[in-house]
Amino acid sequence: MTCPGGCINGGGQPFAKNKTAVIERMKALYAIDASEKIRTSHSNKAVQSLYKDFLGKPLGEKSHHLLHTKYAKRKAADVA
């Protein structure tokens, strides 16, 4: 994706025109991530439990149906 500032300053994130603010936000988010004990979704106990109790196996039929996005080409006029 080519969001300005990457995902840290991209879609769905607070948008800052101030480049210094974006850099400081980036540093803070990377520091938070580096200090976390669990850094991957498949290591998260809640995710493991979700698969065990409901979704079945990763990339299985149920998880694929519920968690994967399907894209369809649309005309710009169709976008609300």
C-alpha cells in the first residue's frame, strides 16, 4: 500500500500533516510493539482459542469464509 507515512499515517489512522508528529507517532508505535510479549497474531491465546473452539484450522473453510475479503471491480460512481 502506498499510504503517506505507511499504515501509521494511512487509511483509518489519525491523519497528521505535521511530518514531525507522524515520525513521533511512528517511533511510539514501534516502541510499543517491540515491548509486547506477544507480537504475532498466531501466538495470541485468544486467537488460538477462537480457532480451537469455533473456526477450526487456519485457512480452513469456516475461517476462510468469515475472515477473508473478496474484492470486486466497481465503477467510481458506485462508491458511496
